[in-house]
Amino acid sequence: MSPLELIRKLLSNNGVEFVEIQHQPTLTSEQSAQVRGVDLEIGGKALLIKTDKVYRLFVLSAALQIDSGAIRRFLEVRRTRFATTEELNQLTGLVPGSIPPFGHPILPFELFVDESIGRNQTIAFNAGSLTHSIQMSVGDYLRVARPTIFRFSKQRRPSEPMT
């Protein structure tokens, strides 16, 4: 099953109402928000990060950026780095920008969600492809995804691109 099919099944089996949106391919969080017709803040940006020797999945509002120092302190690790495109493809079969915000049973990673996700009523995210998004309530997302929640985001500097 594809990640999209697995997500549909997971949400349906848990009685979650969601909206699926098929759209043109989007490469950035800003483009995704535009085609979904929602504010950038509602977007759930999922990033695969290698923490020392372990890959973990981190989800934060698309309007923010990762605070690597907060992750290192919380997990008590020395090093963090984004998974490369090759590692991402090898570990998930997916491309950057298509990663859904789910660990087990969708993706084989421990899941961490930034506190910024809880500031909205809904979350929208790419669902395993650059052309399919899902929008659902944050409460249902947190109930089904069962992440560890802590703050690991910071405001993006104006000169930094949105990805």
C-alpha cells in the first residue's frame, strides 16, 4: 500500500473525518498552502532528521523553522542533520516535500510534533506525494498520530526561504 492509502485506512479505521485534496505538484510549503487555500501556519511540515545515529520524524507549522538546539537538548544528542534526498528515498520511498506527518504505522520512525501544531484547529499536509494533501482537525491528528510533543520551532528569519 502507498503512504496515501495507509493514511486513508488509518484515519477511516479511527473514525476521523478528513478532506483529501488533489492538486498540482507543490515543492514548497508556501505553494502547498496556496493550492489548499489555507494559511501557511496550518501546514504541517514533516522533516526526517538524523539525531546522532537514529532517524526521527519532526512535524512543525510550515510557517516556522526547526530549532536544532532544542532538539539536541530534548533528546540529549550531540548531532542533528536533515536526511539527504537519497536517505529519505531509501528509508521511505518518498521525495522531499511529500513526507506525511505520521510515524508508526505509516512511516517507521519515532514521531515528534512541535507545540505550534496545537495552535490551530486544523492541520493540512502532503500525504505521501506532491499532488495529494489531507486536511483534518488537529485534535484527531494528535489522537491518531500519538506523537511526543515539545517545542522545537523558531521564527524564520525574513531572508530564509520557505521550504
